[in-house]
Amino acid sequence: MDNSIYSLLVKKVFFISYLKSSKIRILSVALILFFIAAVGKWLINKDTTSYSTWLWDTSVIETDMEHTVESILNMNIHSVYLQYSSKVSNDTYRNFISSLQKEGVEVYALDGAPDWGITDHESKDQFLDWFHNYQADALSHEQFKGIHLDIEPYLLENWDTNQEEIIYQYQTLLLQIGNFAENLNATLGVDIPFWFDEITYDNKYGQGYLSQWLIQNTDETTIMAYRNFAEGKNGIIDLSTQEVDWAEQENKNITIAVETEKTPEEHVSFYNKNKHTLVSEIKHVQNHYKGRIAGIAIHSFESMIERSE
């Protein structure tokens, strides 16, 4: 049921006005008006948000592709960050992407680790080699839309003691992968924590705030504003405002992410909140930004499946 049905019901009222019997006419109009009100309320309350999500367990597209695709479509997901796995065949990737692309869903190749470009070059190079070869062999409707990185260098043990050097290497890595993706006509997106707007850098790439630099030098950013409430101090909106402002200045896409998996700190995740609360808080975020953000990302697909069961 959608707006077209709503319009048909309204038109039905005018049709019934031609009925000869006044009693039938009055009763029929009353019934139709009741249904119009009910449908209108349903349309207002319906969750029409398009979401992005991380799909970490890549094996499901091989073992249960049909159900996975169906779940993605039922959840209004428009972008999937699909974890790369060398154990999954390229034929499987092609079938999965083409099945979603024909429904308007974009798929991004997801990978990354805290030590990428610092101590771990092998897995990074393996991923990039694979991505290059895959894109070259795949038809347009089978290709990834782009690369999505989840690196999180602050998880390194020496982040606090060697932050400047780690940030420099992190920036260097992203510029290299950005050029790599651009040469393949692919986009580059990156996950960033909300507090990167307080982290500064001062090196050959200039000086400023790390979040702003990341927004400037990638195609799209996903800010992990992990809180289970939208408004107020330390809420999702409060934690995202600076990044949204910078993205708007740079004319770049930015997505706000929320957490639904279980976390040690309860206020970080919607894990213990019901679906109504999750949808309601997301609507508060969207209404506040009024089209200034690209969308909402929910971490993760696996958690969303668990919540729907």
C-alpha cells in the first residue's frame, strides 16, 4: 500500500457521490473517509528510510544468497558494505551484486584493519589486487560501486604514544587508495569515529582537524555517532554536527551511523531498545538535518537480522 492507493481512495469518494441512494451514499462516503484516515496514518508512521549497513559474514551470500537478498530489500537497505573474503568465489560476488543492483541497491567492497599501511601491507595489497582484477572482469551491473574502508587506526596499541606518525601513515594510505579507486572509476568511503573532529594533524598534508581532512580527501564518510538517543548533549545530532557542516562545505556525502549490536556501554547502542525507538530516534536525526546527510547506516546487517527474528 502506498500513496497511489491513498489517491485512489480519495477519488472513490467522488465516485460514490453519484450513487442514487442517499443512505448508501452517506454510508459509503463515511466508510471511505475512515479508510483514508487509516491509510494516511499508516503512511505517516511507515518507516520509509533507506539504510546502509555492514555485512561482515560474507559466507551468507554463498550459503543463503536468496534469503540474504530478500532481507536486504525488506529492510529498505540501499547500500551494502560487503566484507571482502577470498573464500567467496567471484561468480558469487557477481550474482549477489547483480541481484541487488537491479533493485537499486549499491554494493561496496569492505575491508581494512588498524595496522593497514603501517605494519600490515600484505592483506591490504591482496585486497587491492583482487578488487582491481574483479572490477576488470565484471560487467557493469556486477561491479562494486566503490571501496569502503573500516581501518580505525586508534585501536593500535601505540596510538597514544605515536599518534602523529600513525595519522600521517593513515593519511598517506587513504590518498593512495583514493587514487587507486579513482583510476578504476570507483568511489572511496571511510568509517570515522565522531571524536576525530578533535584530533589534529600537522605534517606535509597541512594542518587541521583529522575529520575535516578525511571528508575533503574521500568521496564519502560514515560517521560512527554511536549513541542510542538523537537529541541533547552527547546525542547523535550533537556528535555529528561538525562533520555534517564540513561535508556540506566540501559538497561531500556523509552518512550517520548508529549501533545495534551489544556493547559494554549501554548508551552507545540500540541493542536493548525496541524497533519503534530506533526508528523514532533516526527520524529525529533526519528531520534535524533535512536532507543535508546522505542517509543512515545501521551496524550491522547481522544485528538487524537478529532483531527481526
